[in-house]
Amino acid sequence: MTNFEYEVLSPAGLETFDEIKFSGGFENLEGRTVGFLWDYVFRGDEIFEIIQQDFRERFPGVNFVDFSVFGDVHGPEERKVIAELPDKLRANKVDAVIVGVGA
């Protein structure tokens, strides 16, 4: 009988960071700008509309930057979209982001 040896790779990949630091968020979104990021899958456009309506009622003066400004974060141009994201967030003065809405 022959013994075989296999090299195995973890599907989880390697960790690329040591620690994530959270900003703590905002007590209130009034006067803030919220951006939407989406992978153009599963009704995100409809859900974002509902979120905007709710936020407008709860936080007067809240502003929004549509997902179309940033591009498809999971499409054929994903690497380019993600690479350009920090500059686009700054250019649009985005304070907070809602990322994707999925099943």
C-alpha cells in the first residue's frame, strides 16, 4: 500500500491585519452624509430606498450618496472600484456607509 502526502490550503486565507479599530459611530445622523455601496445583486436598490425614507424621517438633514456613484463593488471592475473608493468617499464627504443588502 502506498502512502500519499497532500499539501492543503485553508479556504479562509491568511489574515492581513492584526486588529480592527472601530470609530464608535454616531449618536445621530442628522446633517451627516450616508453613502450606499452595493454589489448590484438582490434588490439593494429597493431596500436602499426604504432605508432612505426611514432615515429622512428620523434624522432631518441627512444626505445620501447613491451606490451608482461608487460602482459595483463585486463586479468585473471590483478591484478598480475598491481602489477608487477612499477618494470617492472623501470627494462626496461621506460620513457613514451602508454596505450591500443581501439575501
